[in-house]
Amino acid sequence: MTVIKEELDALRANLAKPEPHLSLTPDGMTEQVVNDELYKSQLKRLKTGERSLANAQEKLRADLNEVRNKGKERGEFNAISHTHACNQKL
């Protein structure tokens, strides 16, 4: 097989060259581990947020019940204490 310099230069010029590119995503098992950790941290943040929201909702309902009952108790007390029957007992 006879090869001349021009053919070798042409082959070198047409040779596929890997083009380096910037990528912050690792490949293989490292990528899987990174994705798993990311998923776990997102899931943890989601559960923490849901728990916080549920606690705030429970507190709001409890406070609202307390406010409603205070008003009801005060109203009942005033209604009973200002009746004729109550005044006669005094």
C-alpha cells in the first residue's frame, strides 16, 4: 500500500475531532448519585414545607375556635347575668 503525504494530510484534516464542551453534569454513577441526592433534598424541603403549612393551618383553626368560643362564652355570660331570674337570685 502506497500512501502519499497529501493523502495523509487530507486524512488528518477530515479526522473527527472531539470538541470539548463545558458541562457541569457528570456521567455514569456519579450522575445517578447526584440526581438521587438532589431528589432527596427537594423531597425533604417539600415535606418540611407541607408540615409547616399544616402546623400553621392547625394553629389558625385552634386560634379561630378560641376566639369564637371567647365571644360565645362572653355573650352567654352577659345574657344569663342580665336576666330577671339571675337578678332575683342575687
